[in-house]
Amino acid sequence: MPPRILFSSDHHFAHRATLGDRLGLRRPFDTMEAHDEALIVRWNADVRPGDTVWHLGDFCYRCSEAKAREIFTRLNGARRYLVRGNHDRIGARLPWDGIFDVAHVQVPLPDGSVQGVWCSHYAHRVWPRMHRGDIHLYGHSHGTLPGTAASTDVGVDCFGFRPVTLDEIRIRLAENAANDGRAP
């Protein structure tokens, strides 16, 4: 199978507040260790060793560099890129293939065309090339911000605590369009 490009955000490895009510998340894990292990297992179940993953921020928080590296090295993917989020203070010291504040990604499609994707940790109302069909993927909102026919939250809270493919994202965009009355 050919390598794929996947997107994800907001794993918050080692971020204890994800287990309480302070952030309004209340993820379904009893301990931080169970949280981190489940997210590693779910990442590796969907990401193949040859795949590329774009992580749109908040990889970990209040995590030692050693712990962050231990988690990072366990994650599948031939190439992994980080679009920095508000909690990514340690990210620069991990072996990412690239670190960005925002990124414009070209995803090859089976018909030889490409899908332009504007990636940011934060949701935008407008983005470059949106009028030409480029979509916008973001995180940060943990599923609390409704998506549109052309933009959606790819955070783990929205997609079963795992990275997702462009095909899965397109299904979500179509659902967003149906929910707000616009065509994708």
C-alpha cells in the first residue's frame, strides 16, 4: 500500500488536566498513563510505518524531554511534522521532520491532482486559496467549534483519539455541509 498523509492534533500527552473538568474535556481515561498508552496504541493502529503525519499542535504539555522523546519514538510514521500549538514548548527538541507555525500542505490524490490544505493549530475564518478549493484543518477547540464545508477540527477528541486520512476528513466536511445547509 502506498504511504498516506494523515492529520491530527491535541494529543496532550502527559497533560493531567485533560483528565479533569478544568479544560472541559474529561477524556475517558482513569490515569495519565492509561491516556497516553491508549493514544499511542490508537495512533499506531491507524498510522503505518511509511505514512506522513501532520500534527497540528499540543503534542504534549508539562512533560519532560525524556518522556516526550519516549512517546514520540513509539509513534509510527516515516515523517512527522508539527504545526505548533499553544502547549508545544518542548516540541522543538523532538526529532520532528519540520516545525511550523502554519503550513500549506499539498496532498496528492489518486487522479494525479492535489488537495491544498491550510494547517494551523487555530481555526481561521479565512485562509489562503480557500476560494480555489483549499480546505482548512485545525485543532485547539477540542470539538467545541463547529466545522464548515471547508474546515474542520482534526483533534483527537473529534476522531476517536487518532490521526485521520484526507478521505475521513472529506466525509466530515460533507457532514458539516449537510448540517449547515451548504454543499461541500
